[in-house]
Amino acid sequence: MRPIFYLILVAVHTTCKSVPDSTSAKGNLSDSLNVITVDIQVNGMTCHGCEMTISKVIGNLEGVFEVTASYTDSLAEIKFDSSLITLTEISDSIDNIGYKVIR
């Protein structure tokens, strides 16, 4: 039984060593992105639930990395890749869920 266990352990160890360093891959990937951050004025948010709705819906769009909505400031700060999604598409998505983007 021991020789089989040893072979499995060696195979797992070898496989793990062949995985590339994620830090260097991430650095190369971020260099190729067109990431911008914008503040959008949004009317109609009245509570934390509104903030969470905007953050969840917009955060799930392809190309959007981060959303911070504030009902007290009537703002949504959005970080996105402009090569994957446009500001107009993001604004339309906010309008479509019942809020009003001030353009």
C-alpha cells in the first residue's frame, strides 16, 4: 500500500510545481485592459438596498470589476474595462432597473 501512496504524492507534487505564478500572469493581464473608473450621478436611490441592487446588477455585467453606490451622495463609482462594455451600456442598465442616470 505504501508504494501506491508514494506515487500519488509525487504526481501531485509535480503537478503543483507546473502551475504558473499567478502574480506574473495577473500583472500581464492587467496591462492589456482598458480599465477606467467613473462616477455616475444616479437619482432614485433611497436606502442601502438601492445601493446593493445597483452594485449587484452592474457588478455582474461583463467587463465591470467594481461598483460602489452611495444613496446619500447619489453616486455610483464604477471601475470597468472600456474595451468590453461602454459607459452608455452601464448607464442604460442602471436606468433599466428603475433608477435615473443624470447624463
